[in-house]
Amino acid sequence: MPQVDYMVVGQGLAGTWVACYLLQAGYSVAVIDHSAAPFPSASRVASGIMNPVTGKRFVKTWQADTVLPFARQAYQQLEQLLDTSFFAQKPLVWLLQHIQDLNHLQALSAEPDYVPYIETVQATTFDPALQAHLGYAQLRTNCVQMPVFLTAFRQYLERQNALIETPFDHKDLTLLPQGVQWRNISAQHLIFCEGAAIRHNPYFNALPFVPAKGEALHIRLVDADFSRIILKNGVFIIHIDGDYYWAGSNYEHQYSTEQPTEAIRQQIAQQISDTLRCPYEIVGHEAAVRPASLNRRPFVGTHPQYPQLSVLNGLGTKGVSLAPYYAAQLVRHLTEGSPIDAAVAIGRFWN
Ligand SMILES: Cc1cc2nc3c(=O)[nH]c(=O)nc-3n(C[C@H](O)[C@H](O)[C@H](O)COP(=O)(O)OP(=O)(O)OC[C@H]3O[C@@H](n4cnc5c(N)ncnc54)[C@H](O)[C@@H]3O)c2cc1C
């Protein structure tokens, strides 16, 4: 592939959706990705939840009414294209320990803004296999099996000869008057989707990132079956396959290593024990860095000084729901000249 229309660096959520929309629009693409040290993929560690309500105050996710329906349709269409199943609708059962939370959620559930998302709020125990709780809220939620989704799209790229499995070194990039050259490949345009590794990118590393490390345990649970729901009680517990579940996570802005740590393993294990009455076995432990931004909005757009370079990043804690919508917006911007939402456009940092 000596000449392509677009080069994309990274095949996490951002790069996958950018490449997907470019290919759908009929453009040729080369995706360069090295999902291993020193560039671990946050998307491969993520639990894949599209959570409509978040935080201690149960606030509706930013842009939920726009990005969630868009993402639902996008993942379902991609399942058909890839002939692979990775998207599901699963209620999120949020265990409530305080009467204030129960009252607050009951009030929210009557508000028109929250009606599509809060299915029920009950002052009873959800399941006897769980530790004591005052009540629970059940939210309408979707989730994506991230490794299945990313691997299926990677194989799709491979079949089209559109994947280059190698580290991308910015020193090998030459900016041409009408495009870019990297090794023996030239392209009209390059889109960086490097996640937290953007700190190594000399063109975009000044964007105000606030990386947030997160860890997750994989556990085996044989004495109870929570495969039809997502549990939330401090940590999320979500079914992977068979007897296996994902449990996490935490947020760390100051960390000395990007590797999993014993301290957080113990913290998450304690939170699982605070949730489940039944025994479980820890079978895996992962860590990754979320590419979060200072104001929790993504970074989308073309470099004001280098019109052949664009970026989709800053997806933070919400990459699963934000990536399809903003990748589509960026691709339309590049191919049709349509505008990018002011709240996410990177132009705001170059005044
Ligand atoms: C523990 C945890 C749980 C999470 N749970 C959720 C969740 O439930 N729902 C949700 O919406 N979000 C969740 N997130 C956040 C989500 O993972 C991120 O928003 C999302 O993955 C960011 O995607 P990205 O494509 O920008 O970055 P990444 O997924 O990190 O992708 C970047 C890709 O670029 C590659 N790369 C980078 N630099 C280079 C280079 N120089 N050369 C070659 N390849 C390179 C990397 O290998 C990687 O494949 C979670 C994150 C963590 C850590």
C-alpha cells in the first residue's frame, strides 16, 4: 500500500471508528497499531459499558441523548458487517446503601430527562447472593465486549490489507505540502488516535490531558449467575464469558507505574467482597491509562498549523459511547467540510 487516502495511528475505540467510517465512505486506509508495550490499549482493558447515569450524584452522562442512540445503532450495524456478536442490552443494577441516594434516584426517575434511562428504583434487596443493601436502581444500559469487537475489526482490516502492526515513530513522519509520508507510505491525511500515548506526539501533546489510570480484575464466579445484568456497588461487575467476570475500576491521576499494582488489586477485591456473598477466584489483573481531558470533553479536529494532521482523543471514561459519534463527525468534517461541535473542536486551544 504505497499510497492511501488516510493513515490512522491507533486501533483502539477512536481509531477503529475513524477507520470504519472512512472505509464506509469509500476511502483507502492504512491503520498503524502496536497494541503492546509501550502502547497498551485502554480500549482492550475497558469493561465496555455505555453508562447513561454516572457519579455520586447520578448525573446524566454528557450528550447522552445524542451519543447513546447513535452508538447503539453504530455497534449493531458493525456487528452485521463483521458477522460477529459483541453488543448487548443489559440492565445496570446499582446497589444503594444510603436513604439519600434512594430518595434522590426515586425523584430523578420521575423526571422526563431521566425516564428513558431509569427503569425502576426499589427499596428492597435485588438478590440474596449479594451483600446487604438498602435498595437498588435499575438503569437501561448497553455494553460492548471490547476484545471481541476490537479483534473482529482488526481481522476485517487485515482482510483488506489495511493494518500495519508496528510501533509508529513520529520521527519517521514527513509532512508534505499535500499530505504525509511515513516510511514507504504516503497519504493525503493522517489521523492520530493514540489514546494516552499522545503524550509522545509532538504535534498534539500540548492538548490538556489529565490521564487517569484504571485497573480491573478478572474473576471466576461459580456459585451465582449475574450474566444477565451489570452490577454496580463501588465497582462494576460485568459478565465476560462462562463463569468469568470483569470487576473494576479505580481512578488514579498520580501513579508511578502503568502496570497493575498489589494495592489496587486488594482494593478492588475488597469492593467485590463488599458486593458478593459468594466466593470468587481472581484469575487476571490488568491496568491501562484513560486518555481523559481537563474538562472531560473529547479532542476532535484538524491541527490549525498542519492541515494534513487530525486527532480524535480525550475520550476519557466514556470512549465506548463517544467514539462512534465523534469519529463520524471528524470523518464528515474531513471529507465533506462539515463543522465540528464547538465543545470538542481542538481549535479552541489555538487562539
Ligand atoms: C479499567 C478501565 C475501564 C474502562 N471502562 C470503560 C467503560 O466501561 N466504558 C467506557 O466508555 N470507557 C471505559 N474506559 C475508557 C476507555 O477505555 C477509553 O475511553 C478508550 O479506550 C480510549 O480509546 P482510544 O482509542 O482513544 O485509546 P486506546 O484504546 O488506548 O487506543 C490507542 C491505540 O493506539 C495504539 N498506539 C498508541 N501509540 C502508538 C504508536 N506510537 N504506535 C503504534 N500504536 C500506537 C495503542 O496500542 C492502542 O491500540 C475504561 C478504561 C479503563 C482503563
